Amino acid sequence: MIRHAMTRRALAYIVWQGERPEFAPLLGALSFLATITLAVPVEWLVVVGTLTNRRRWLSVAACAATGSSLAAIGFYFAFHHLGWSMLAERYPELAGTRAWLQASDWISRYGPLALFGLMALPLPIPKLPMLAVAGLHRLPIQEVVIAIWSGKIIKYTLYAYVVTRFPRTIHRIVHAT
């Protein structure tokens, strides 16, 4: 219930701010906060931001990708520096979860390419286990940054582009929820 209320307030705030010149950077900041708090899917912010200001769809996508990427990179660094011992101490059952095992397998096999694929996947699925595993595997930082940002820029640009092409359909879906 609280999450639903937060989502509605965030989306209403985006609509209210839509015509401001600093709209796209504001959406980037909200995307950063949404990624850090895991409260609102950034995909929703991109869709509503694009519907609110179609002229700036590309800057909306770029700012959302940058804000969300900075938060995801922050998670990567947190796991990179905290290490396994602190994580295992707080969440001992973590290593046996399906998400953890799958993330470990993908990172071991594909490295930063697995991160890129997950970030580009056009579904709002949890990315935290993959970021944790990537941080613990100590993947090269430059490759991680490129993988995260490029995956998100592709995904959010695709979302914004589709919204500009099919606004009436998307508009009805957003108002129905």
C-alpha cells in the first residue's frame, strides 16, 4: 500500500514538473533515488516522463539511464568494498538462493557482458544479486561502468522511443494502473 502511494506521488510529481527546462536532469535525479531505494521502477519514470514531455524523449532516456546507472555503480562499489564476509554475516542464507546461484554462474561465464545483458533487458527485474556478485568477483571497474550504463541507455531509449510512437496506447495503460 505504501509503495503504491509512493509510486503514484512520484509519477504525479513528474507530470507536474514536465514543462520545466530542467525536467530531464530532474528525472535523472529521481531515477537515481528510485534505483537506490528500489521504491519505483525506473522504467515507469521513463514512460511517464516521455508522455509528459515528448519533445525531450531522448534527453529523458539519457538522464534516466545516467541517474540509474550511477546508483547501480554505487551498489557495485559497495559490494566490491564490503566483501563477502560482511554480506554472509548479515545474510547467511543468501549464498543458497536461486538468484544468487544464477548470478554467480552468469558472472563467472560472461563477466561484464552478463551485467550488460541484465541492464538492457526490458523488464523491471531485480538486479541487486547480479551487482553483488559482480562486486564480489571484482570485475574490472571500467568494464562494469560501461556495461551498466550502455545497457541502461539502450533499454531506456527503447522505452522512450516506443512511448513516442504509441502514446495513446501507453497513456491508457498508465492511467489504468
